[in-house]
Amino acid sequence: MKTLPRGFTLIEVLVTLAMVAILAAVALPTYRDHIRKSRRAEAQSFLLAVAARQQQFLIDTRGYGATLATVGIATPANVASAYNLALVVPGGTPPTFTLTATPISDQVHERCGTLGVDQNGSKTATVGGCW
């Protein structure tokens, strides 16, 4: 009785590798874009939470907090790893503040760029339609 050869031929292995490479080439950029969008959503949520905390701080102290620590809110690790946050509270009347999140590392490839919010709740982005 004759036994059939076992295993895969070189052609079968190469075809399989080519299919996996094509799938990876399509899926990887989409996955990275999804991760960037989720980081942007986290940053937007954090910016709005800080703005709300600043409004409460204004009611309590008649002024805005100059730092995030002053208003008692910590930056989440996911936001800190993807964005540099800058809180600007100039002196003067009426009190104002501007909080911006500038993308860093891989997040710089995200299409919206720098995100911001101010004391009026005005939301800004480098590209329109990102909020």
C-alpha cells in the first residue's frame, strides 16, 4: 500500500503568506486609525471634564484654577501618552481660561490636530468637524 505524502508544498505556503500579508496591509492602517480616534475621544472627554471642573472652581473661588492640580483633576494616562495638555489662565477681568491638547507621538497622524476648549465652552480643533 502506497502512502500519500504529508505536509505542504512551497507554493501552498507562499500563497498563504501572500494572503496574510495582504490582509495585514489592509487591516493595520485601519486599526491604527481606530486607536487614534479612540484616543481623540478620550482627550475630548477629558477637556470637557476639566472645563466643567473649572466652572465649578469659578463659582467657588471667583476665578479659574491655573493648573489641573489646583482644580483637583488628574490627567488620565491614555490622554497624557497621546497629548500634551496646556492650561492658560491669564489674569484679568472677566476671568478666562483656554485648555489645549496637542498631539504627540503616533497621535500626530490623527487628522484633527490640536484640540481646545475655553471658558465659554467653545470647542476648537485644527480641522473643522472634529467635535
